Amino acid sequence: RALGCAVTSRSARPRRLALSGGAAGSGCVACGPADVAARPYLAQALGVDARDLVFMRQVHRGDVAVVTAADRGRGVRAQADAIPDVDALVTFEADVPLVVLVADCVPVVVVDPGRSVGVVHAGRSGVLHEVVRATLDVMAPTAPYAVRAFLGPAIGGCCYEVEAEVAETITATVPAARAPTT
């Protein structure tokens, strides 16, 4: 069964995407929106109840939280109620719709088919704190070659310039992160 995924922007309704291979977390992963009023549209695109979405209070570090059905609704009405101080959520349960919010950072959806699903907020600091690796460590896939990842839309070198010192810090850890700017 397919894992449903929706990506939104501030100015548009969600676009539904499908990731092949069923997974725990049963198909409800979302990227956006921060605007509470827009969340029902996101849930509708995923075919879930907006009251079941699970949000996190992202902090630009590398911490991961495991969530369950008991966490449904966290952060839906107010960000203060979201899972606190993490940049990734993982669930091993079906029908727990996870949400990651991004502006210029990279949203990552990681699926271990039939077992677990995670969403990651991967910004500069998250990359330095190896948040994607931490997420995979929590998911502990039994067949790593079967894990699938989806990278959502993010800002690129054409539109986002950082000081040389920041670029050097990042590329010292992740050389592939270097991007030319225009």
C-alpha cells in the first residue's frame, strides 16, 4: 500500500504525492503548513482527520522523538502543544500522520516499508547534528537497502547565500552540501 504524502506552500493548497511501499505510519506524512487555518486542507489531501496530525516544535538540532497513536493531535491547534524540542518524528504504528514544517530547510520523509516512517526537518544545524542519521538510528531498519527517502522542496544555492565561514563549517562535515550561488 502507498504512503500518502502532501507538500504545501503558503500560497497553494496541498499537492498529494505517493511514496511506494506501505509502512507503519500508514501513509500520512506532510510537509507544511505552519498556518493553523490551512491544516484542514493538508489533512484532506492526505485523507485523514486534521485532529490526528502530529506536529513537532523544531529547534534546529538533531533530536528525534518516537510517537504513537496517543500523540495524535499534538500541535494541531497550537504549536505550544506539539512534540517539544525535536527535529524528527518517527512512528512504528499505523495511522499516525506526521508533519514537518519547513521554510528554507529540507523536509525529509524516510520510510522503512512495513515497519516505520519518519519525518525530518533538515536545516544547516540539523545537518551538522546529523539529524537524518539519528532518525535512521531510531528507525533501526532491519533491511537498510529497502529504506526509501523523499526530499521535499527547499531553498537552493540560486536563492540563498550564506557567509563563507558558515559554508565552510557545513561542507567540512558534508562536502556534498557545497552549492554555487548566483
